[in-house]
Amino acid sequence: MASIPTPPAEPQDNPDGYVGLAADRAERLARERGWSTVRSLPPGAIITMEYRAGRLNFEVAEGRVIRAWKG
């Protein structure tokens, strides 16, 4: 039987630190800090809720991050 792969470690980063930043700056900073995927979403967007290691989500309104969360 094949072993289950171990997901990569996530950056030791606090998503709350991105709130209030301009969306483009927040995305650059997140990638510099090691996030493999950065997803920007408008408020109220319908999204799947599966957890993806290494992904950082931003809710963006008027060009600014208003919420950030892992997965």
C-alpha cells in the first residue's frame, strides 16, 4: 500500500497582518514569506471550503485586504 504524502509545511505567518494592506502589496509580501498560492476574492464570493496547505486567501474590497485566512 502506498504511503500518504506529507503536505508541505506552511509559512509561520499570521494572516491578520495582511488586513489593511493594498491587495497587490499583500500578495507580493505573502509570496516572499513562502505562501505557494495566494487567492484574492471579492466580498461575498462563493468558494469551496476545502483546506489547501500553503494557500493564503484574501478578501479584497476597494483594493485593500479586509480579511485573510489560511487554506
